[in-house]
Amino acid sequence: MRMLVLRALGLGAMGLAGLTGCGGSPPPKTQAPQERVIDAPPSRTTDTDGTPDDGMKVGGDGILGSLDEEVVGRTLQPKLEEFSGCFNKHKRLQYVGGTITLRYRVARDGSVKRLGYLSDLGSWQVERCVLDIARAVGFPRPKGGEAEFEYPAAFRPKQRHQVWDSDRISADIHKHERQLKACAGAPKSYALTFYIGAGGKTTSVGFSSPEPWGNGMDAFAECVVEKARGWHFTDPLGEITKATYTFE
């Protein structure tokens, strides 16, 4: 039983960098400013034990097929400008930035069977826009069965911020999290990323879950984000602060 793993391909950000002028030839003047996008992790060409990666691995869902990295890149390349457009259109705060990692399961006919994602971007509007585009992508038929891979797209903020770990906000989270019980359809695991401004006020919230999207996840995310926007945290004392908390 084997499956394709394309973790940390670098394809998403490499393509986005092409759109925004990070490396290669200069971009057209009408493209997005180059400081808005950063590189993703480099392609993984070996297994975790150091042996060469043949593109096939054991999967928990049975025998899986494969999609070549170049095929994935060619398929998603036309969508990169749309991903960048989500960021430019919906991001209102100059310090918002991070990485959205799409987790695809592609069916035998090339359609998207499952899609989850992880994100520390901290802007649900941008994440939802990227997710809507990503769900509509059609891939070539995988070889040998269904295929799985990850695709990162990383966006650079224009203004710096500091980062707190989850322990720094856990006490404040516990004060507010009972509000989330009113939101139906919670997945087993999800994360909220916050930007905290003057007086501890929440200025932006992002949502992500590694679980397959569907079954009311959109409605749950909307509900959770709307409630979390009103939360207050420990005052970062003049420094915009970013923190991510995982609910399990």
C-alpha cells in the first residue's frame, strides 16, 4: 500500500514568487508588490530516513496512486494569481501574513475528493477565498489510484509583528472558549490565529483545520471567527502580536 507525498513542494510559493518578482525576471508593473509573498519550504526529495524518495509511500486508506510534481505544478500554476488576488483583495492590515498549506486528496478521475488545510495567516476572509478556489481545481487522472499531496502558498506581511506561543494566550482563551459551544459542527481539531493590538483587542482572526472540508465546516468557521473577533487578550503593550491556538 503506497501513496504519493509531496510535502513542502515549494510549488505554491515558487509560482507566486514568479507573479510577484521574487527571483527570475522582473514582473510586469501591474503585478502585486513583491514584498507580499515569501518562499515556501524547498521540495522534499528524500524520505525522512534519508533514502531517496520514489514518490510512493504507504497510506492508511489503502493503495494510492501518484501525481507527478510537475503535473501538480502545471495544474495549479494558473491558480496562483487568483490566490495572490485573494490576499491583495481581502487583506486590510499590513501586518497580516503567513502560510496556507492545502492538503489534497485527488480521486481517480482527477476531481478533488478531500481538501483540508493548515494556516497561520490569521485572516479568515483570505483563507476562505483561497479555499474556494482550491476546491474547484481539476487535476489529471492520478496513476494507479487516488493521490495525496500538500501545496503551500506563503504570503509576506508589509509590517512586522511579534509572535507569542499558545501558552501566552491560553488563559485568555479559556475565558472565552465557552462562547464557541454555540457554533455547531465543530471538527475534532481546528486552529485559530489571532492578531492582537492595542489594549489586547483582536484585530484579525484566521481559521484552519486539517480535516476534510465539508459537512458544515464553512458555517462553523464563520460562527467561530465572528465570536473570536470580539475577544480581548493580554495587552501586548504597543506591539502588534500574532498567536495561534489549537482546539482539540
